[in-house]
Amino acid sequence: LKPPAFPRAEVIEELHAAVFKDVEPLHNGEWGRATLEMCLAIVESAESGKEIKLRHQVSTVVEEN
């Protein structure tokens, strides 16, 4: 696949819609915390060899109108 003409266009469009059109973003602070938790759990699991329980995961289901 060719690289996109404008990398991260979807992210910028989501931010623009949240700021200027009052659209609830999918990638909010809760999503960021859940993503960080998962990344840290991967590292911890790799180092310890143990399963790491996640506590801050959120749904990413988008309801269509």
C-alpha cells in the first residue's frame, strides 16, 4: 500500500470535529489511559511471564444514528 497523502488525517479530522462541531471523540482521555495501560501490561507480562489484569479498558463501539 502507498503511504497516505496526509498521515494521521483521521486523527486531525476527529480533533477538528470535537473542537468545532461538538462531536464526542472516540479517542478521548479514557481511551488514552486504556491504551497506556495495555502497553505497560505487555511490557510487564513480557518481563514477568505472568498474565496482567487490565482495569481501565473502555468500549470502542460506535453507535450509528
